[in-house]
Amino acid sequence: MSKFPTSPTETERCIESLLAVFQRYAGREGDNCTLSKKEFLSFMNAELASFTKNQKDPGVLDRMMKKLDLNCDGQLDFQEFLNLIGGIAQACHVALCVQAPPSHHPTKKL
């Protein structure tokens, strides 16, 4: 083993950032392990402002919260929060793949 601690990898830093952002908003209204509807709206308006500002339908965030709240407890736990982040990341990935020229797509050689 090395005498020196290794610095976190890029992926580890991303995970730490997600945890920190969740904790920044969770618990403002009670349980620090979940996001209430108000905390979720605060998160969306601050952290994903470009998404929320482009929405024409004022009810979209309410519907998102309901869809993400898999156990229907009116709160988003960290797993439910990750479903949001994963869905957004997947949508961005698909958009990038559509925009990238075919030569940038990895090909599998058998």
C-alpha cells in the first residue's frame, strides 16, 4: 500500500458532489434523508434552472415529483433522487449520440 492517500477519481468526485447537492436541499423541512416537495422545487429551480425555465407547463415539476416518488410518501429519498439524475444523464447521452457524427460512435469488432 502507498504511504500517501490517493486523490479521489473523477467518478468518486462526481458521487461526492451528488451526495453534497442532495444534502444541501434535504432536511430544510425536517427529514435530512429526503426531499420534500418544496425542497425538490428549490433543487430544480436552483440546480436545473435551464430545464425549469424552458418549461411552458407550470405543472411539469409537480408531475415529475409524483412520478419520481415511487413509494408515494410525498418525499424523494436518495434512490428516487438518483432516478431523476440518471434519467437526465441518459437523455443528455442520447442527445450527444444523436449529434455526434457516426465516426465517433464506438464499434464492436467480433
